[in-house]
Amino acid sequence: MNINWNDCKKILCIRLDNMGDLLMSTPAFRALKESFQCHLTLLTSAAAAPVTADIPEIDQVIVFNAPWVKHDHVATPETYQQLVETLRKEHFDAAIIFTVYSQNPLPTAMLAFEAGIPLRLAYCRENPYQLLTHWIPDEEPLHTIHHQVERDINLVAFTGAKVVSTKLSLQTHETHWPAIIKKMRLYGADHLKPWIVMHPMVQDAKRQYNFYKWVEIGKQIIAHHQCQLLITGNTGEEADAEALKEAIGEGAINLAGALSVAEFALLIRKSPLVISVNTGTIHIAAATATPVIVLYALTNLQHTPWRVRSEVLYFDVPPSLQSKNVLLQYAYQQIPKHQLKKATVENVLKAVNKLLQPV
């Protein structure tokens, strides 16, 4: 069956990792949608799925926790085969596989191949032979480096899709605001008084910033800016957030686990500033045009906030926690660390002063 990209009306976009990764792919989704006027189905993980309802380019979502992607779910051969049959019944015209350069696309390409999807596109380091019908040799990070948004846009450009806007796509809804106000009051915050969002929580140990430095940052911000500090996090992170709140003292409020993803996105949009480790929160901030300070572990540097007022401050990852992925190790060795702004308490406080100033 000969199908051209221009004839594709049912496209499967596969992005199997986390919420932030998914948000960085949204300009590429928009390019496909606008160029081909197609029905766009997203195959994604349970971790990323909660944000999909507010990405307007996505028409349909299929959730699958792939065994070749890091998560806490147990995958089985049976669930894999069920997914193959689900995809086969959808009769997609094409599948486009979105990856970070350190990920191998071939397991996902095999999935699309088994599902009988005629066109299959991805970056790949080695020759995929029949698993991909359209192969872009992956030159990252050995010969070039792109921000993840640019990487994904360049991927879909191979199909002929035209990019009109590179803005991250995420809708927020004012209808959630009364519920947010109620929760803020419940936990001791006042929506009528100034606040800053602090998001120190992340499950990945190598991206966790020093607890005692968070405490000092929190105390200094409250003292110097006479504002509330809303500590946010996911369900399961409430106890850690409570310990940080208690250590910071008056003015700190623990909202970890209290908000849905849609509520959290709206809170971010209404905030003057977000301070976070490098996790999905920084991409929600970018999507909602909210200034953001990132305390960024030296991991994949292609995931900085996209085209938003920001300050990125870096800290090193202990050798015991550094990735065993050879590509990431290579990229890590190429980082000009002496040129990067360090994530010191002083630099964070300077960044707060800078980004709170009106443009």
C-alpha cells in the first residue's frame, strides 16, 4: 500500500515518557494537525496522560506503560499484545515516534510494525531496516545538539508538516479557580495575598536539590518579598513537602497532592513566579508564559524552559547517581560546567529579584 504523508488522515503520535516530554512535543503535534487536517491519536504513559485533556491538538489518547520506559507499572506480554490489537483495529495511516536522543526507538517501532501501521517515522541511531519506513539518522549528541522542542519539530518537518507556531500547547480553565481558592484556604493560604510557587519535589533522586538549601531559599524569599510560598508536589510527596514547610516556617504552605493537573496548571498561570527542579512543572510554566527559575541537575540539558522568561541554575549529580547510558555520559563530559550559573542560594535569590521585576 502506497500512502503519502499528505494523504494521512489518522496519525498516531507515540510519546511514552513523562508529562514534560509530552508538552515539549506539542508544537510538533500542532504542525501535523494544521498541515494535514488529520485526526491525531496519542499513545502515551499513565504519567503523562493527565495533561492530555488540555492539549487541544490531541483527539484521542491511548495509555500504555511500555516495559522499555522507566515507570512503576508492571508490563506483561499479554498487555503488549492487547495494545498491538488495539492499534491494529484503529487502522492508522502513520505512526510518528518521539524520543529523547538517549532512548532507543526500535521497541516502539516494532510495536507500530506489528500493528500494521503503513508509515513509521523516527530518529534512529542504527539502521532500522523494515521497522521504520522513514528513518532520520540520529546525530545527537555526537554531532549536534537541539532543544527537545526543536528535535520534535525537525522530526515532523520530514513529513512536510509546516510549523506556524512553536508555543507549547496547554489550555487552562478559569472554571477551576473557585476550587483552587477553596483548597488554598483549607491549607492556610490566602489567594488575595502575594505568593510564589516552589516545586522542590521530584521522584528521580539525581534531580533532587539539597533540602537545607531549599529551606534557606524559602526563608529568604518570605522575608524579603513578604509573600506566601506555596510548596507543590504530586500525590505521595505530601510528607516531604510537609517537612520542608515546617523547616521554612511561617509563610510556607504545603499544597503537595492537593491539586489536579488542570488546577495546578491554572495556579501556575496565575503565579508571578515558579521555582522548581527540572521536572514537568517547568514546562507547564513555559506553556502558560509564567516566569520560572530552574534548579537544574546536570542531566539532559535539552529540556530547559522553552521561550519563557527564565533563569536556569545548575547543580552537579553525584557520580553514584549519574546515568549509565553511554550517550548521556558523553553529553555530560561535553558540558562546559565552568560557564554555567551554579544553583547556589545566592544565585537563586538574585534570580527571584530579577524575574519579579516587570518587563
